[in-house]
Amino acid sequence: MRKLPVIAGALFCASLPHVALAAAAGGRSPDAALAAAAGGRSPDAASAESPGEQALPDEEPATTKTVPSLAKVIELTRDRAPAVAVARANVEVSRSALVNARLGPLANPYVEVLADRGSQGTRDITVQGSVWLPLEISGQRDKRQAEAEALVSWQQAETKATRAVSVADAVRAYGQLVVADARIKALGELLDVARTEAAYYDGRVREGDATELDAKLAEVEVARHTVALAEGRADRTRALTAVGVATGDSYTDAPADGPAPPAPKKTAAVKDPATLPHVEASAAQATFHAREKDRAGIEAHTPLNLVLTVGRGDLGELRVGGGLSWSLPVLRTNQGEQARAEASRNKASLERDLKARTAVVTAEGLAKERADIRAAIDTITKLAEPAAKAAVDAAVAMEQAGKGDLLRVLTARRDLALLQARRLDLLQREWNLVGDLVALTGDLP
């Protein structure tokens, strides 16, 4: 079998003079003739192709942009996340309520004109005009302004809570990105080893030194790692997109950071529940509904109307007068509006208390869960993976010495790959826990 390459080389060398002669007879260069003899196309033939069939020039490589550090991603997300932009717009919408709330105590005047004519005595037309000028004297303006300011404070607190959720999503996406990048690197190394072994066993099968089963097992191992690598690249693409959406940019490469999240702080994640973003948002909502009730209650006192009358009497004389008009809040005092505002305030207060109480318990549970996961990761890193690598080395040495078979090597290598994948899965879970804590506290725990 080893004589075949030598014979093929000799035949190829023997054909070179005939190629040169054919080139001379056809007026083509030897390189063109060699290309035609090898099944390729000569430059003349390529130039004769239609424009649509000609090879396109090489495209310029796309510019690459690496995802910045985690701290920079958090900073950009706080300002550029889509949900944060919408929340800031809601704040501006709430500020529009201040325009009406800050208007003066005088409302729009309105004019009333009456005319009548008697049927007996004088038949002259009597005309009387009245000007009504509403004047708020019960403090309606102050209540409206307090409600509008409470609405702005509520929307600002909601923006803070929205920013915490957006940063948490960005942290989870960043974690998925660095974990997927580490997974791709590990799978790439395993795939290179699997391809080398597949080529090695394919050669041994041709030499009659291995069975067809060994070659097929090696091919299955290559296919398995190829599928896992494609899946890891898909995860990285999704994570790159998520980080780009959160930061308002577009990236092509993962950061150089390792897959492990930042180490937890020694202090408690929640020191004062009242300062948590979602708790502050519910507290601000309760304050707004309280101001809303105050405004509805005071608006039951309608503005005082200053009345100025001007008219003409029966004898044609000028008649001028004035007066006051004021509705008495006896039967209707905006009871429905006040009841709805009070119910909304009670609901917001209940949500505030529930969020404050559950935040402490949730933070403690997440911290303990993260500690357990870190312990599992340390066990895999310090004990399991070194033992699995030693098992792979031993299986390979035994197989090369003829005391083992390929199945043991593949089994040992698969166990190592499963441990590495499990460690990366645990790291991804830890990143998710960090994201949950960020959504709870608004910052890295």
C-alpha cells in the first residue's frame, strides 16, 4: 500500500512533458495547461465567463468590536437601556401635570347676557349682562401642585426600579456571554483532539491495524463536539445581541474576562429595605394616591365666583351691580374619587410592606444559594477535573501501549467534557443569581 504514492508521483512526473507540449501547441502557458490538466480553469477561460459567473473580489473584513468590561456595561445600561429611556420619557410626561397645577387661582371668566320685555306698561327691552370670575380660595392650587409633584416623584422612583431590572438583564446576558465563550474554547480544544484521533484511526483502519468500529466511534465523537460547538456559538450570538441592546451598541467579540462572576461582598446585600428601588417605587405610589385624595377632597369646594352685572332698566337707566356665588359642599364631596384614591393608597402601601419584607428573605436565600453553588464549582475545579484529566491521560497511555481500547479513551474524555460543561452550567447559574440580586438591590451585591 505504501508504493501507491510513489507510483502516482512517477506517473504525474511522466505526464509533465505532454502537458508542456500541449501548452506549446495551443499557445497557452504551462501554468494554464497544468490547471486544465488538473481539472481547473485557465485564466483565459475565466475571463471568458459571463460577469455574473466571475469570482467576486474578497470582501473587506468586518470591523470587530469587543464587549467592554462588566462595570462599563452596567454604566452604559443605566443610561441607554430601552426600558430606561421609556421610563425617563414617562417622567417628562408626568412633569406636564405641573403646568396646570402651577396656574394661578383665577379660572376662565364667563359672560351671561339676559334680555326680557314686558307685555304691559312699558314695552322696552331690559338687558342685563353678568361676568362671572371664579376664584379659588380653598387651597385647590396647592393640592393640585402637591399631587403633580408626587406624580413626578413616583415616576422617578419607577425609573430607578426599571434601571435596576435593566442592569440585572444586562448582567445575566454578560454572564451568558463569557460562559458561552469559555464553553466554545473548551469545545474547540476537544474537537481538535477528536479530529486528530479520527484521522489517526482512519489511517489505522487503512493499514489494517484497527477495526471499523474504532473509526466510527471516533467520527461520532467529532460530530458530537461539532454540534455542541455550534450550539455554544448560537448562545454567544444571542448574548452578544442582548448586551448590545442593553448598552445601545453592537458587538462582535466577547470580553477577555473569565467566566466567573465577581466575588460576593462580605456585607449584607440588603441593609435597609426601605431604600430598595422597588420598595421606594411603591412608597412613592402610595404618597401620590394620598395627595390625589387630598386634591379630590378640596376640589369639592368649588371656586368662589365674583359676579359683576351691568344692565338697563325699564326706564332705560344704567344698572350696575355685583355679588358672590359659591357652591356649598354638603351633598357631593367627590366621595367616589376619594374612595378610589384611598383604596389605591392602601394597595400601594401593602405592596411596599410586602416588598420590604420579602426582599430581606429573598436576598438571604440568594446569598446562601450562591455560596452552595460556589462550593460545587470549587469541588469540580479542584478535585473532579484534575482526576478526570488524569483518567484521560491514563486511558490514552494504556490504549497506546495496546492494553486498552478506544472506548475507554472516549469514555474518559467524555467524563471530562461533562465535568467542564457542568462547571460552566453552574457558573451560568451563579451569574443568574447575581442578576437576581442586582434586580433586587439595583447594584452588584
